Amino acid sequence: MGPTVPYLAAAAAATIAGAAHRRRAAEITKPLPLLVLAVHSARGARRRGGVDNALLAGALAFSAAGDRAMLLEEFTDEPSAKDRRLQIGASLFACAQLCLTGIMWRRGARPRRAGLVLRTAILAESATVMALRRPRLLPVLGGYGNTLALMSSTAGAAERPQPRLRTGGWLFLASDLTIINRRHLIGDKRLAAVAEAWVLASYFAAQWLLVTSLSESDG
């Protein structure tokens, strides 16, 4: 059996647990999708070069650690601890984005100025929300936003058109954009649960599209 069914099952379980705001269930299920991706990636390691393998492993490891930091941030009420964990999560995901960008760069993809400007402009909305609600976090989150915009625009500029990469880059951006808006602009619990379901579903879809595209391509 290939990784598709296990990944879909793991991602669905993690999405439901997160949207229901069940801490124990989220702690159990959230690591599972990336674990499935890591196993899938490892099976194809011999087809890729050592640098690509290291970058892909880095992207998965930093993402898994970032997931843990964001989970802790989600279930923390103390403001300073919440801010600290959000900063850690953003820093870890910035490293993951740079790893993904590095693989694509090695394979000839170069971000186009128009694509980078467009994505940066879209992320400016969440940066504005952060500037108004949690301004001291803006330097770290702004830096992460730049790495996300770079990864997403690079994914859309491969030498050979790769729709899965392009879609994955956009979904990652859409997921992160929704995180900030959900946590600071949505007060209704039902709407917040729907938004969190979208955050997780789009995030796991993005990871699948990006990692499988890069792990199945020749390095």
C-alpha cells in the first residue's frame, strides 16, 4: 500500500482533533502525517543526492518541531509563554521553508519578482494584524513570512511546470494567513473551529504536495 491512504487518514484525524480543540487527541495525531511523509521520503532516498536528502529531511524535521511548538502555543494561556512558543514555531518553520527552497533552487527553480511581490503583499495583511495585536512578535514573524513568500514563489517557478509544487506553495501561504486571522479576528467558537479545520487541512495538503513532489523527483 502506498502512502496516500495512511496520509489521508492521519491528516483527517489530526484536522478533526485540532478543530475540536482536544489537546490529548491533537498531541497524538498531529505528528502522524509528517511521520508518514518521512517514511515515504526515506524509501526513495537512493534516487536522490545527499544534499537533497539532507534538505528534505531538514524540511520534515523542522516542520515536525514547528508543529509541536505551535501545538503548545495553541493550548497555552499564559501570554509570555504563548508568545515565546509562537516565536519558536515561526523560527523552526522558517528553517523548513529554506530547506524546501534550497531543494527547488538546486533543481533550477528561481522565484520571479512578480510572484514574490504578490505573495509578500498578501502576507502584509497578517503582518498588519500582528502589528496591531502582538507588535513585539512582528520581527520574528515578519522574517518567517519572507521565507514563506520565497518558498511559495519558488515553487511556482520551476523550470518544468509542476502544478503540485505550485499548489502546495499557495496552500502553505493560505494556511498560515488564516492562522493569524483566526486567532485575532474570529471570536465565535464555531467559526474558529471551521477556520482551524481549514488551517490544518490546507497545511497537511501543502506538505503532501510539496514533499511528495520533491521526494519523487530526481535530485
